[in-house]
Amino acid sequence: MRKLQLSKAKGAYLLATLLLTTTSLAACKKTDAAQKTEPGAETAEKAAVATKFVAAIEEAVPARLEVSGTLDPDERSEVAAQTAGSVLAVNVDLGSRVRKGDVLVQLDGREAALRLDVANATAASQRARLGLSNAKPFAVDDVAEVKMAREASDLARSDFERAKSLFEAGAISKSAFDQAKSVKERSDAGYESARNGAEQSWTSLLASQSQAGLSSKSVEDTRIRAPFDGLIEAKRISEGEYAPPGRVVAVLVRDDVLRFRFDVPEVDSARISVGNQLQLSVAAFPNEVFKANIKRIGASVKAQTRTLPIEAEVANGNLKLRPGFFVRATVDLTGDPMKVLTVPRKALIPVTGGSKLFVRDGERVVERIVTTGQVQGDRVEVKGQLKVGEEVAVENLENLSDGAKVTR
């Protein structure tokens, strides 16, 4: 009986303890809830953000086509050695800017210089033999040996004519006439031989002068020069190496004018013409728009892609753009203008996959994701969940968020 009473008392105690614990937990939850709803708590609604709104409007813009591609240099040259030689000096490196005629690489020119000296000496000797000065033109009958041979021939001819007259008059013997005739024939042959020798000497002189010219060129070719103004894209040789003819020593690009190559669909090819303008943008300068003009149009449409290759020239006098930049561009097309929705450029915030902006919804703003298109001054074409007349925030964007309360 006593055990039964103790069990009942213990059960009553446990039940009372459980009820007290439950009541305490409920009281704590009410206290926490009360604290959360108190003014000034951490989760209280943020103060309204002051901003300014501008309406999205519809504008008529020229018909345009969006394209993309890569900037290429106006010219690219793999500058190569024209003569053989060891490299004495390399005057450029990656990124060096050079002017036309600057020496990029200096080769050992001693052997070429010696060959030039030999050729010049040989030519000088031949000119002296012919009795030529630098300003005197070649005339075969002015050569001393030829003059002597001609005078001897003329004298022998006179003697022969006189002997002939005497022989016909019976004044001299037949043997005397034959001797005069023989002297004349030998003199004529000597004159002709002298002329031929002088002609051969002149030809040899021309060959020596040509060899001297080649040797002079070889000496000059040991100084490998820049063919145009530009930027060194790659250095391909170092001091001490041997450069045979044709060895590329550097790659030079002209970047004051760049070429933008792209393709347009066949359906739009009839609306493309030389002189059409382009507006270009690159990731390196996201807030700048660069201009270009179409300069060349492909002769035929590519059969595989049904696209027409186009080439535009981009002025780059300030050298901000670099070959290899990826470009997004819009191309002006001939035809009627089209209507697009535009917002101020400062309303857009770049995000992955496009841009975002904040649209007014009563006393709050709603975040919208849009894609951008053509740029018209300080306004940009947008595509997405935005309608004409809706107002977008253009100030204090860094303090705005989806659903934020705003004031104007």
C-alpha cells in the first residue's frame, strides 16, 4: 500500500515538472517574438532610398545588325633575314614600338663587307683598263687599244690603196702589192680583235659592278630593318644565334589602323555596302563606343555558312585598341528605321548574362534583367521584361535592391 502511494506521488511530481517546462518555453517564444517586432530591431525595414527615375521610351533608329568578331592588325609581317650571318645585337623585344627603317637585328657583316671590297677593286681595275672615269660613258672606239688598232688599220688601208694604184700602173711588182694587201688584212683583223676585247672588258666590268651591287646589298641586309611603323608582336631570335637567309627574327604588326572582320547572313547581304558605319564595343573599355567603316566586301557567300565576309577599318590613332580584342558591333543597314525601347545608359548595371535595372512599382523598385542592343548617345536599346513608359532608377543604384522602398 505504501509503495502504491509513493508511485502516485512520483508521477504527480513528474507531471508538474513537465507543465512548468512547457510554460517556460512558451513564455520565451513570446518574449522573442515581442523583441522582433519592437521598433529599432536589426530586422526592421530599411529606410527608403532616395533616387531619380526616367521613363523608358520608344525611339526610331536606323536598321542595324549585331555582329561579333576579332580585331586584326592592318598588316602583319614576319621580318626575316635576307642574308646569312651571326646575330650581333637584337634591338627589340615583345611590345617594342618601332618606326619604319629602325634596325631590329644586327648581323655580322664583315664577310659581306670583304666581298664588297673585292668586287669594287675588280670593277675599278676594269674601268682603268678601259680608260673610263665615273662620269664618262663607254664608247668602244674611245678605248686606247682600239684607237691604236684603228689607226694602224687606216694606215694599212691607205698603203694598200696606193700599192694597188702603183701595181695597176706597173710601177711595183706583184709581191709588193701582195705584201701591202696582207698588212691591210692583218690590221683590219687587229682592229676587230681590239674592239671585241674592249667589248668583253666592258661586259666584265658590268658583271663586276653587279657583283659589287649584290655585295653592297648583303652589307645593308645585315641590318634587318622594320618595314613599317608598328609594334613587335614576337621576338624570334637572340644574340649569338646564326641566322640563315629566310630566318624569321621578329613579327611586326601595324596597329594604328585595325581590321575588323566579320560575316553577315546571306539574307542581310543586300543591305550592306562599302562606307556603312559600325559602332564597336570591347570588354576592355565597356563605357566607350568606337567607330568604323566598311571598306571591303567579300566576292562571294560562303557555301558552308551562307554568310558574306565583310571587313571594316577601325582608326586607332590613340592606340587604345589592340589586335586580338573580341568585338561586339552593330552595323548600319540600308532600309527603313526600326522602333526600339531605350533607357539611359546609367540605369544599367552589368551582370552575368546581360544587365539589370530597377523599375518603379509604387513606392518600391523591382529588379529586372534585360539584354542591351544599339547605343544611341546616352541611351541604350534594351530587350526584356520592360514596357514603354515604365520608369527606371538612374541614381543611387548601388543602394537599391529588389523590393527596396524608394523616395524621390
